[in-house]
Amino acid sequence: MAKDGQRDARGGGRGRARQARAALSAQVDGGLAELVPDPDRMRGWTLSLDGAPQSYVDLDDPAHLDFAYQRRLGHVIDAAAPPGSPLHVLHLGGGALTLARYVAVTRARSTQQVIEQDEALVQWVRTELPLERGWRKIRIRGGDARAGLGKLPEAWADLVIADVFSGARTPAHLTSAEFLHEVRRVLRPGGLYAANIADGPGGSGGHGGGGQRPLAHLRSQIATAQGAFAHVGLIADPAVLRGRRFGNGVLIAADRELPVGELTRRAAGDPHPGRLEHGAALAGFAAGAVPVTDATARPSPLPPAGVFR
């Protein structure tokens, strides 16, 4: 869940006139978790873990997605089926349960499962940022994302969202072709897979280290997805795509045609505009990258020092 920290530009400061709220903190399995109040939104909170921004929640408006990567994953949720149609959604990684809340309010009656390794974090988040009582079809399970994925029946999910970070890095076993084989098994025909991937000009470790070309980890993840799915796309900030800074890319994959037009329009219209790469352009971007296997998998790169300041 390491994020690039891009947030929506907002004006007015409508929350500043209200009484200031104190930040909350708790020691969880993954380190020191903090909930920092948003001065512009009365019930808005940013979750961080050991100083790395993880996610954002507005309890008064769960459909508000504040981080750029969350908005892009929200676009995938919106484009996965006609508006309002319920879906079976699997979330690998929970954090503040931001996207599960988003699905609950935008696609009522959806059935959702969340698998989160850090059970202490989930318990704390549910205490401080409780789910609405009417959201009875969200099941939260503790444990490793890949192990939990393996327990789901075939063709269960319309949408699988992977947003798993241990600290600031995606674990190696969630980057491989064998992992995507399990994702495909769980997806229904026509289902979508979306993943949050962090990389930059020269992250430490992962597939982007060792003096390799910029975004080597991201390119390898695209190549791995292209070997597993018929159609693959990537939404990212143009500066990230050019290797100018560390940030997040949202990978989308399916065996059906992707909703390219809709995703392009939505990403371009964001407060921090993103660009969708697909087809020949994406193939060129990933040219030369080798798909990752369990035998060669490494965690995603460490973010540069100070990137979250």
C-alpha cells in the first residue's frame, strides 16, 4: 500500500473552522499505524504505516477517493459493469477498507471479500473507522493474500483488486505468473484484475534495482500480466511513465476487451490526470521485460528516502 501521496486539490478549508481533531495511533503487526484527520473534511482520515501513506477514508462520503491511485482503481470498479450493478469483488489487501467502502456505496448488494495480513490493523481500523451497519456483505479475513486467494472457489469474482504492501513493498510471491494463475482461476469469464504497482527511476531492490533501466519492476509486471491475460492496460501519471519520479501505476488485465475509452476519459479528468497505455504502446513500453516466476520473484522496489514527506 505504498502510495505516491498525490491527493485531490481542494479549496475552501471547510473543516478548518471546526474543532481540531487529534491524530490517532496504534502499534499493529506491520509497525506504527496513524490516522491523521483531514482539516478540510470533518470525518476524513489518512491512514499511514510507519510514515508511509496507505489510504484515505471520508466516513461522511465513502465514495470520495482522495489518493490518485485510489481514484484510478475506482475507475476500474466503475467500468467493470453497468452503473449500480452488484459485483463479487475480492480485495487482496485491506488497509482502511477504502475500496470496499466505495464498492458498498456505488454498487449496493455487492458481495465482497477482503484478505488482509495485518489483522491488528484491520481490527483497529474497524474500531476507529467503522463500516456502516447496512454493509452486511463485506467479509474480512486475516492471512496471507495468496494463501487466501487459493482458498476461494473457481470463477467466484467479477473483479480482483490487488493492493498489497508489506511496509512499502509488494511481497515477492504476489508478483509472479503463478500468482496470476490463481487470480485467473478465481475470476469469472469476463472478469477484471487490477493491481496497484509502485516503481520509479531507480528503486532499491526489486526488479528495478541493480542499475537496471527505470521502471524495471513495473515493466516486468506488465510482461507477466501479458503472459497471463489477453488484454492488459496501465494507468499512471505521465511523469511516472517517463521514469521521472517514483509513483504508482494501476495495472488492468482481462481476457475481454478493456473499457479503454471510459478509463481514458476518467483518468484524464482526474485532479492529477493519468494516462492509459494499452495495445502496441504498452507492448513497446514493456519490450524486453521478462515475465516473473516464483523462482525469480523479488519484492517491489523500496521508495526513495523522503518520498512521502
